[in-house]
Amino acid sequence: MKLKHSVLIVIWVLVMATVPLGVAAQQDEPFYRVQQGDTLSGIAHAFGTTVDELIAVNGIANPDLLVPGTVLVIPGYYGLSGYLLTGGEIAFGENTSSLSLRYGVSDERLARLNRWLNPERIYAGQPLILPEEGDLPSELPSSRTLLPVVGETLLELAIREGINPWRAPRVNRHSDRMWIVPGNPLWLDEGEAGTSALPETITDVQIDPQTLVQGNTARVLLTLTEQSWAEGRLGEWSLSFHELEPLQLVALQGVSAIADPGTYDLEIELRASPESPTRYAFRQPIPLIPAYFGYDPVLEVSGVTTDPATIEAEQELWDSIMAEVSPERFWDGPFAFPATRTEVFPSVFGSRRNYNRIGYYTYHTGLDFYSLMGEDITAAASGRVVFAQSLTIRGNSVVLDHGWGVFTAYLHQSRILVSVGDMVEKGQTIGLVGNTGRVAAPHLHWEVVVGGVPVDPMEWTSTAFP
């Protein structure tokens, strides 16, 4: 009998040794069970706390030794109890209702666990926190999504889809009502697609990168079940979708190097054809983070090229050239550098600029190359010449349209060797290096513009868009 009691005491001591000291004193806060591969910094990020807080609350002696199965108190969730799970990141196309149905957790509890001040504004890429056990009768991990249209009743929707009209309210936990809201999805407990707010017409939405970065190119890819027409917006920028593969539409959009960090709404509208009424619309915030750009030395240039009226008029013309969106894509694969010296550059994209000591009020919209007067300038990719003439600030300039709203520009040339309307091939000589326009010395200034926004050209030389 004494031996049995001794064994029980030893087991109790071993179990208690795996529970941090803070757990016993924090019964009004929830717990998290450490998983294989977890780190304290990752756990802190997921739960919106800090590593120091986790260490202090849990009495962790060695932060580098995190054993799977260890139970940690998660600070900052007073009034909540039980074990919590990390549910990965919220994907585009998920909202509070779809997450509630998928995981069997009420809207209110999800909002409290995730500290959503506005549950209608959850953003793609946001960490998701879930309870180990839901508070609703059942989960709906996969489903079929129906989308009511304007003026349609639940009975009409049921007839159109061939379902029992009482079935949708029961699955969507609205058993006390038979009315529906146009545009708000309804879910059925059938199908293999994961429960989300996307209609069954859209099987997947990919955003790359999921967190936008100043000066980079955003890619939005839709995978569909039937031919559809799509359009959208990303913040202030209109999105133009094009067919990448059958039943796949893609849009490319530049993110301004001076866009304010924060969240930007990504809106997608789907129609049967361009003339048809909107069949589906969804909006969700996407985070945008800053890039870190340097400062160029002060540049001494002709005062004519810094005149505000001249700058405004020329920029208006420049923007109009890049506003056209050709339906055909002419390029394939990464872009090539348009000049030969690519080991070091006198000025890179995004660098803040100060002309004639008037202040760092502008930024460099392209990539400069060390070049000698008269050296060849070659096309970075195949395209059509849409501009070939002299400007006050940009000097002798050539603009190539590569299709789908993607352009490249080649500035300050001494001689232009192509004409508007010419089709050029990747690597073809289109001009010669010069020192025309706003320059301090002969060089080539190369720009890549996507959706009307200049982006970092280096990204396009290393990435095969779309």
C-alpha cells in the first residue's frame, strides 16, 4: 500500500512539474498547449501578447526550452477560460459568419477571443484564435455556399437550387425566419469545399503577397467553376482581371512606394458578362506594411525641370499613357535588364529625392544604370511602342506596353530608335543612352509601371509574373 501511494505521489509531482507556476494562480485566464515547432515569439504574436509577458505569467526559467505539451497561461483574456488553439491565418473570403459555422463557435465568442473591435472588418492574414471546444451544437467544416440575388425570396432560391426551403435556415441557425438578405451567403451541409463566404462559383482566391508591401506588385488569382467576368478594386486602384488559364482569372496591381501603411479593402465583383448585373461582391481588408527606402544625395539639375507647373503637366501626360489596359499579354517570364552594368546602381527604386536642395519631397520611380553616352538600351520584354518622343523632365523617352496594364519606360536617351506602333522583342535595341531631361550625368532610368503605379523593377527581373 505504501508503495502504491509513493508511485501516485511521484506521478503527481511529475505532472505538476510540466505545468508552469503561473497556471495555478491564473485560473480566470485561458491556456494554450504547446505544439511541436512552436516558439514563444510565434505564440506571443498569435495571441497578441509579448514574449516577456508569457515568461512572467508562466514563470518560464529557460525561454529557449519549450517542450510540446507544456500548458501556458495566455495573459490578457480575463473572464475567458479553457484551452485555446491557433487556427492559422484568416483567408480572403472568410467572415465572422463563415468562421462561426466552420468551427462551431458563436460570433460573440470569436469576437472576444480575437479582440475584434469590428467583426465586420476582419482582414486576410490576421491570426485566428479558437477555443479547443466550440459553444455551438455542431461544426460545418465543409459546405456548399448559395448566394441570393436581389428580389429573390427563400422559396424562389430553394426552387432554383432544388432544396428544401426549411433546410437553409436550419443549417445557418436562423430557424426562426424565412427571409434572406441579397448578397449574404447561405450555407448547406453538403459539398467538399471548406466553409467560407465565397460563392460556389469561386473555388479559391489567392493574394500574393497576402501582406502588401510598398513598391511591390500584388497578384490576385481567382479560380472559378464557370466562365465569369470579374472586376475589382484594391484601395484606390482599379483591378483588371485577365484569363490566365481556363477558369482562372488574374489581376496585377502595383502598390505605391508612398502608400500609407494600414489596411486596404480588396473588392471583387463577379458577373456572367460585362453587361450583366453584379452576381457576387465581396470586400475584405488587406494589410499593407512599409518598405524601407534610403535617401539619394542632393541632385543639382536645371531649374526648368523642377518647375511645379511643368512637373504637373508632364505627369498628367505620363499617367494617361499608362492608363490603357491591353487585353493581350506580350511578355513571358522575368524581365531582362535593359543595360549591361547590373552589379551596382547609382540610384535604386524608392530612394527619396532632393533636387537643388529644396527638400526630400519626392521619390525615385525607377532604377538607374551606370552607362556611357551612346550605349545600347534594350527592351526588357516583348511589347508594343506606345510613346517615343522628347519631354522636358524625362528627356527622350520610350514606353513599351506589355499588355494587361504592365508598361516599361526608358528615359534620358540621346537617340530613339523605334516609333509608336512598333512591336519589339525582348533584348531588341530601342535607343541609345543619353543625358536629356532632368539629369546630372549620362545614364539610363528604367521604370516598370503596373496598373498605373511604378513598382520596383528588380522584382520583375527575379519573378516570372503573372
